[in-house]
Amino acid sequence: QVQLVESGGGLVQAGGSLRLSCAASGRDISMNAMDWYRQAPGKQREFLATILSGGDTYYAVSVKGRFTISRDNAKNTVALQMNSLKPEDTAVYYCHVRNQGYDYWGQGTQVTVSS
């Protein structure tokens, strides 16, 4: 089993920045891709970014150029640096990893962007 714990959410004004972190434990996930998703009220969960074990990254169009995903394999952590935040970025943010055929999700961290 893999446990994922997100942190770093909060309330920020439009144009501001936040850095989310996700710590993984239970298994070594250094060879797995790790992702960030978000879910706004009344909407489906939305893919944001993924980082492969070697460091290659991919982003959703909605966040490309504003968000940066990174990982520290030695610490089993993944981060999401979010800049130029907009009110429409308000959501619960989740990290995700698929390990040995199973999907694991964190509990989520709330990000609220005020206008």
C-alpha cells in the first residue's frame, strides 16, 4: 500500500502563489509517474500535471506556464508550484500515483483563490 499526504493549500489572492507538497510512504514510488489533479465543486476531477521517474513533465493546457511539477525521489515527494493563481483555480488538489497496478490518492488539500 502507498499512503499519500498533501499539504500546502490555503487561501491566496488572485495573482498569488502557493506550493503544494505530497509525501508518499509505504512503498518506493521513485520509478512511478506521479500526478496532480484537482476537483472543483460540481465538477469532475481534472488532470493538471504529471512527472515521470526520469523527470519528464506534462501539463494540462489550463495550467501550462503557471504551474510547475517537481519531485524528489530520495524523499518520495512531489511538489506543485502554482503561480499567477486565478479564482478558477479554486479546488481541492490531489496527488496520485499508480503503483503495482493500483491507483493511490491523497486526501486532498483545499486551495481557494480570492478575486
